[in-house]
Amino acid sequence: MDPFWRLIVPATTQQKSLMDIHPRELKSFVGDLPTLPIVFQELFTRMQDPNAQVSELAEIIAKDPALTTKILKLVNSAFYGQASQITTISRAVIIMGFQAVRSAALGVSVMEQFKNLESASEEFDIPSFWRHSIGVSCLAKQLSIVLSVNEPEDAFVAGLLHDVGKLIMLQHFAEDVDDLTRAAAEQQLTWRACEEVLFPTNHASIARALFRAWSFPANVVEAVSCHHNPEAASRHATLASLVHVADFLSYHMECPCPGAVPPRTHAKDAAKLIDLTPDLAREALERATDELDEALEILKLLD
Ligand SMILES: [Fe+2]
Ligand SMILES: [Fe+2]
């Protein structure tokens, strides 16, 4: 809100702005957001226990048949490239492993949470946002495979969720998103550069606070949190670097994120950390491009 109107409109009727939210307050801000459905909370808490049994996890997921169907849809999608159809969660855990099913559950839980979100901003349309997210997840997964770093499932889910902080901004601070997209167009700036000028916080920090509150795995939280500054990552720098490079490459794969101009470059140290060469980047880009159309099928999970 314009500072002039702040003086006139009573504080109780003023919509809160991102300009007023200090990074230290993010924890209490996300504490006011809807929590994940109980079944996801139970699942992610149990999955943190290395002694958790397959049957136990399958039982938790089975409590919610709609969720079971969605997770199975995702594990049978192009992302996982399974030769034959997997029809039960226990089978998915046995064939694909714990981590793969956990990634699918993480992706489904977030898509469920935001599936009814409508954009009030002309410059930021939700289908383009998800196309970008899926493009980055394909690229992060393929980079992980061609460079042999990290688990492809972790790369895929961190890529899928990397910009979710923007959806929270859109949901709760629509006016700020309008200001941001306008400034981006006028000044030819990236989303992140605009955030630095306009707000004390940014979409990566907002997502970190939310994913921590939802008990997401530490590697996914850190990769999302540091996808614009992978050098700040402490324990999961390679995963953060994969997502950072994938995000940059997505603008060369016709799936840019809406609302701002593309980044002109990427962090050189991130490319160095994962031993990225131009040939390997090209290979990952080609493989991800081949996979994208099929991968976009997962948008049906939002229906
Ligand atoms: Fe981002
Ligand atoms: Fe992005």
C-alpha cells in the first residue's frame, strides 16, 4: 500500500504487505498458513525415521484413497520412467525405493495445497508457473543423471518446488506481486532482483519457512532455500547448485517463469561444484526437452 494511504486507512483494515514482513517474522507468518492434511504430516514425520517399515508407510497413505491415486499417477508418470505400471504404494516402495515415493508424496502434497489458487495478477499466470516448475524439475533430474550427482528423485522434487514461495506471495500479497511484475517490466529486472529492491524477504526464504513448518526433508528445504544463491548452502550445496543451473537452463527450454525477465547468467561456482561442462549441459537440456511434453501430464494432478 502507498505510504500516503497507510496514514489514512485504519491499521486494522490495511492488508498486510510483504514490505512489512521481516525475515525473522516468517516463522510466525507461515504458522498462520493452512497446515498440510494430517495424512501428509504423519507420512513425513514417519519417513524421517530410518527404521520405518514399508507396510507402515503404505498404511498411512492408504488412509486417503485420493492421495494414493495421485501418488501412483506421479510414480507412473514420465518423471520416473517405469517400464511397467505400478498399482500399489507398497509395490512402488519396493521397486523404486523409499526416496522416490517420498519425493512423489512431497510433490503431490504441495500441488494439492495450491491447486485451487487463481492468479489476480495479469502478469503471473498459474499454468505458466507450473510449466516452468515442471521444466526445472525435468532439467534438475537430467542434470543429476548426466553429472552423476545427487539422487534424481531429490533433484526432481526440489526442481518442482523451487519457486513455490511465489505462489504464497501471490496468495497472500497479490498487490505486492503486481508491484513487482510492473517494476520488472519497467526496469527489465529479474524476479529476485525486484524482491531485493522492494521487500525485506524473498520467495526462497518464504518457501524455506513453509517447508520447515511442514517437516520436509532437510536437503529439499536447503536446495529450495538456496536456489538463487547456492554458495550459501551448507550441507546440500550440490542439490542447490543443480536446481540453480536447471532454473537458468529452463529459460532456454521455452518454460520461463512468468512475471519477470530471465536471469542473464548463473553462478559460476555452482556449475564448477557439479562439474558442469557445455556438452553435459546440452545433453541434459536435450533429454529434458524430450521428456517435457510427457512430464506436463502431471498437471492433471491439479484438476
Ligand atoms: Fe526462484
Ligand atoms: Fe524458477
